[in-house]
Amino acid sequence: MSLKGPANFVTLADPRAEEMLHSDLTKARPGYGFIGEEGGPREGDDKSHTWIVDPLDGTTNFLHGNPAICDFDRLAARGHHDCRPDLQSGQ
């Protein structure tokens, strides 16, 4: 575990989960960009699509054994940058 800022923790699980998501999303959609909370931006050949990922949103809860955590990932397409969670479907 490390500390990025006040009460902003990073566990070993954060970058590992991000790498797993990057690998899976790159296989599914080669060429799309990827912005991860831990690793930052990675440009893809397709400049009109970018994945935005926070693989372990709620690290403090995770560290305390509180199950209120989630995986946040969204696809931003040129002209459509809606990164708000879909509260109707829970996604």
C-alpha cells in the first residue's frame, strides 16, 4: 500500500486490476485509447475512442473490508464523453 495524497491510498490490487482491464479491453477493442487512474493515458491508433478506467473505486473501503467498492469503466467516443454511471442499470 502507498499513499498518493491525504486519505488517497493505492494498494497492490489497484495497478494489477488496471493492467488486467487494459489487457482485456485491448483484446476486445484493439486500437482504442486507455486512461487509467494509476497508469495514466495510453494512446491508441483509434483517436475517436478512449476507455476511462478506475479499477478499484473505493480503495479506502477495500482496505477496511467494507464491500462498498466498484469498478468504474466508461468508453468515451468523439463527441460523446458521457462518463456518468448509468444509475438505471447499475453500470
